[in-house]
Amino acid sequence: MAVPSAPDGGQLLALRHRLDPADPVALANLAWLSARAGELELAQQAARQAAALPGAPRSAWRTLERLALGRTDGLTLAPPDTAARAAGASRGGSPLVAAVAAHREAASAVAEACYQAALGDPALAPAAWNGLAVLHEQRGETEAADAAWQRALAHPSEGAIHNRALAWMRRGDLARGRSLLAEHADRVAESAPLLFLAGYAALLDDDPAMARFAVEAALARDPDLVRAQFTLGLVAERLGRHAEALTAIRRGLMMSPWFVPMVWLLENGSGGSIELADEAADALPKIASDDVLLILGRSLLDAGHLGEALGVFDQVLLREEQHTAALFHRGVVLAKLRRYGEALDDWERLIEAAPGSSLGDVARRHAASARELATLFAPA
Amino acid sequence: MHGPLSEIGLIEVLQLLERGERSGRLRVVGPDQAAARTLHLVRGRVVALEPDASDAAVVRALIRRHELPADATGAAEIAPDRREAVRAGLARSALGVMLHWSRGRFDFEAGPTADGPLSWSADALVLDLVEAESRRAELADALGGWGGRPALAPAEQVRDGARVHLDALDWRILDAADGRRDLAALAAHLAEPLETVGERVRELVAAAILQLHDPVDDPTRQARVAIDSGRYDEAIERLRARVVQVPADGEAWRTLGLAEVGAGRFDRAIAAWTAWCQALPEATADADALIRAARTMMEALSASRD
């Protein structure tokens, strides 16, 4: 008699009838078996069902995540005994932990399923609403995001206030962002990320004095907050305090070469916030990292620190080869270093990239001089 | 303290060390000289076995059991009692093999030894192994031998049963029970003790989740059973019929040679192994060694008769 080599969908469905529908471990393991038998739909159903139950084992989330990525390798069984099951859950088997992990990995379908599962636990629900709101905002689903934030702000956490304000700012409504932060002034005063955001919003809103106050307060609470350090440099520059700007930006650059101005704050129930870079921060009024580096480079150039200035402009040009301002200023640095040939190269690239611009005109004049000087310094 | 295992078995060594409440390391080399094992003893009790029950071996076993992802480098996410249960299983299985070694040697070096994850006395170990052996024998009777081939039962049969609680091993059995592997092969595939897999399969069959298909009619396997029972002529009859039907069955020729040796007919054994070489040229080296041994034995017997 012929014998089937692997369980088929009918057998797996029949097996599901035999399992306790309230047992997340059994369902997670059924998902594992179904996935290995190639019954992916059934596997996904069982894993979702398991994940929606309290005490879901870590393997349920792992299966969901792998299946969402179209993978069936790396799946695991739930620990075989209840003690291990409880331990597994307490060490990160919660749907919120899985949701945040998936969110950070940009596995948004998995993250959404896990956030939805976490909504079933009253203790996790506010943080889950916050995460869901961020997810919707990232996808441009503003109505869904608004609804989720409304639920999240019913129990306003640092993350919910921060993310809601940031969302207003991304949508170009600085006033509502600042107003929300003002409504929660007590919470803002105790939180470095919220103080920073208030300062950043003030800077974007052309209020550098308030921005300086808030950003300095953020740094007083958390001196390692790199984005505050950079922003303090921008604020000082705006206030015409060039030496302070130089100091702040150089300090920031020493802490991290990259300026990530905006982050979302996700909460996984462990008490702290987990930062998720806001990939679409371009939606904010433009104060991007290249601008910060340009300011730093120019400050270094003005202060005569030519080697450092050259390094900073190199960084900008590494990321954007035709960045006109960086090309112009690197040319100036190179000319000051008497490397006229290389300066000429930069200016000629700039003229080619932006022929009609004012920088292009200046570069053309500089290039003419550099050409003469390059001839003088050329080997005989 | 050291010596060859051909003169004193490992179990006697362990019993001696237990009675003397000795602490130290016992290095044991079996038939494979490149695979030495080290037993750690504290006051005569086995507390660790390397490399079979080391932390790395436990991680590998948990990966093989699908309790850790394949790229796991540690077992921190597994509860400690589960880790230790797996370690104990690995150690028991390795010791079960080591206790049967009659070739190789042991070397004991006394000295202070740190406590380890195990705590086994030699006597308890022997009792444990004897118990496992008797469970195997009982189960073999109940299951009609180890040749049955488990597979998932038809859907309608599975659906109609009562609610079940399955643990990780049950799920692995359901995954691997493909109707082709017999029980012995299934246990080997899962790297679990034969008696444990046999018991689980019996329970799953009783729960109408698995069904056990008859063993494949394998004359060579049946012949081997006959050889093990000393019924050489029966084995030879089965195997001769087999090679007439399938002259290219190298395994049947090899087993036929063994059966002929058992019956004391070395010339026929040599003929069978020569046919084995022809059927399976890659087995020539193994066959030549057996043929040489049979010739030597034949000449020795002939000289003795003369």
C-alpha cells in the first residue's frame, strides 16, 4: 500500500481539531509542523492563533516572522515543558517584544500582527497603540495613525507624546506639535528626548532662543544625546555664536559621525524606549546631516583647521558626489593648502554640476585663479 | 590508574572509582582512537562527560531538536532544566555506547575536580541502562519488532479522536514519520533512544494519530535476525533466494558471506564476498579484508585437521 511521505493539509486540519484551541504551545507547534510540510497558509493561521493567546511561546512569533519573510527555515518548536514555556514568555515571548523587534527589522506585516495581539493585554495595550500608530504613520495611513494615537495618548507615555508631536511636525504642522508638547510640559521637563524634540521644533519654527533653552536642558539630562549635541551647534550657529556652534558640532561628531535628527520611540514593556530612525525625516523642514557637516566644515575652515575641514567636506562628498557647496568649500580648503590642481578639479566639477548658480560663478572665478597658481606650482 | 578496556570494562573502572570516592579525570579511548572522551569524577560520581555532554554539544542537540534556530550559538533562551535534561540524555546515550567498548584504554588522573552538571553513580548508571534494555525488549514485543513504519493516520481517523496534548518530541515524530522509515531508523534520525521513540509511537498509534505500517519485506533484514539467533541455514536459504532474484544486491551477498562463516563454510563465504565485490565495486576494500580473514581461518582449520 502506498504511504504518504509528509502530512497533507487534510491531516493537519484534522490534527488541529484534536488540539486545545486555548493552548498556544500546541498551536505554535502545529504551525511548525505545517510549515515543514509545506502547508504555509495553515502554518500562518496556526501561528497567528497562537500569537493571539496569552503566554504565547517565542517560537510562535519566530514562525510568524519567518513566514512573513517567505522563509520556512529556522523555525523552532516551543519548549517541551510548562516551566520552560513560562520562562520563555518572561524572557521576551511577549507579543509587544516581538512587535518591536519586527518593527525594527521593517517586517511591518509581522509587527502589525504582533501589535494587534498585544492589544489584548491591558498592560501592553498603550505601548502597542503607540507602535501601531508609528507603523501607520510610516505607511502614510494618517487616519489610522490618528486613531491609534488617540488610544495611545489615553495613557500618555514619553513615547506616545514624542511620536505624536513628531508626526505633526512631519506633516508640516509645527504649531500642533509644539502645542502637544506644551500640554505635557511636566512630562517634557523630565525627559531628554522630549526636551530635545521641543528644542528641535522651536528651531524649525524659527525660535532659536527657545530651542537653545530646551536643547541645553535635554543635554543636562542626557549628555550623550548626540542629536541634541548636533542641534545645539545648529542653534548656536543660528544665534551667530560661531565658536559655540563649532564646539557643539565637533563634540557631536566625536560621539557619532552621523546625525540622525529624528527617531521614533517604541516601547516594549520593559520600561525604557527603543529608538527607531525615522527614515522619512526628509518630510521635516530641511536640516539634514549634510548641512550640519557643512556648517562644521565652514567653521573649521574659518578657524584655520584645514585638515579637519577637508575631512568633513570629504564625508559630505562621499555621500553625495555632486554636493555643490561641499565641492566649493573643499576647493577653497585645497587651495589654502596650495593643492591648486585638486582645488581646480573640485571647482570644475561644480561648474559642470551647477553652471548657472551663484556658487558656479564664484567657482569659475576661483578656478581661473587656481589655474594660474597651479601653473606656478607645477613641476618645471 | 590505567589499562586496556579488553581487560577491565569501563563499568568496573567506574565502580572502583566510586567505591574509592576518587576525584579526577578519566580519559577513555574506544575503537576510534581519534575520539577520546573525558569523564569528570567528584568523590566517585560522574559529574561531566566531554565532549558528548559539553555546553556546545547541548546547543547542537537543541538545534537538532528544533528548539533553537540553526544559527544559535548559545542556549540562554532555553530554560535551565530543559538544557540539563538534554545534557543528561546525551551523556546517558554516550555512556551506553562506551560501556560496551572492549577495545581501547582508560587513564585516570586523580586531582581536584570542579562540580559538574551531572551526578551519577556507576551503579545507578548500570541500573538505568538495564532498565532501558528491558523496556526496549518489552516494546519490541508490543510493536512486533522495530521494523514497523509509522505514518500519520488518514484525516478522518485523526479528526475523530479525543483531545491530545503533544510535546516537542511528539511533534518531531509526526514530522519525521513518513511511512518509509521504520522505528529503528526513526529513532536514529531523531537521535533519541529507541525505547523512548517506541513508547511515543505506541501512544500516538493508540491515540489514532499515527498508524504503523507493516515492515517492508526485506529478506536481508530477516536473514540478519536469523543470523543473530544462530539460525544460519535459514539465513542462507533466504539470502540465496534473494541473490538469485536480485544478483546486484551487494548487501545480500555480504550478509550471505557472514551467514556462511557462521555455518563454518569459509569457501562459500569467500565466494559470496567475491560476488559482493562484483555487485558493489566500491566495497572491494572491505570485501578483500573479509576474504583474507576467511582464507586465513580456512587455512588454519585445514592445518589443524591435518
